[in-house]
Amino acid sequence: MGKLVLLSGERAKKELEEKQRIIAGLKELLARAECGDLKAICYASVDTDGQNVTLGILQDDKTGLHELIGLSQMLSDAILQSARD
């Protein structure tokens, strides 16, 4: 029984660390946007239930279509590479 409690505790700790990593990444993006260092963000997110996906682009009016296409391709490539790793 002690092993089950330990595994459950480790799983909860790992989930908390993963959540904190996501929050830290979003805070970093927000800070960069507030400083004016970003002009576009291309993103995809999956809800924890695995049933809902959010896709989007946030951009200023100076971002060109070619830049957005490049961002989307880079995002796709990064996801595929992550899946391979």
C-alpha cells in the first residue's frame, strides 16, 4: 500500500512541475509582449481533457502574411520534432 501512495505523490509532483513550466513560459511571453519585443505569436493548446484544442495567431498590424506562414510551419516542425524525441 505504501508504494501506491508514493507513486500517487510522485505523479502529483510531476503534474505540478509541468503546470508550473507552462505558466512560466506564458509569463515569459507576456513579459516580452509588454516590453514590445513580440509582434506576433502563433499558438496551439490542448485542454487537459484532451477533447478541446485552441489554435490562434496574435499579431500586430505590421506582421506580414509570409511571417505568419513561416511561424505556422516552424510550430508544426517543432511539434513533429518533439514527438520524435
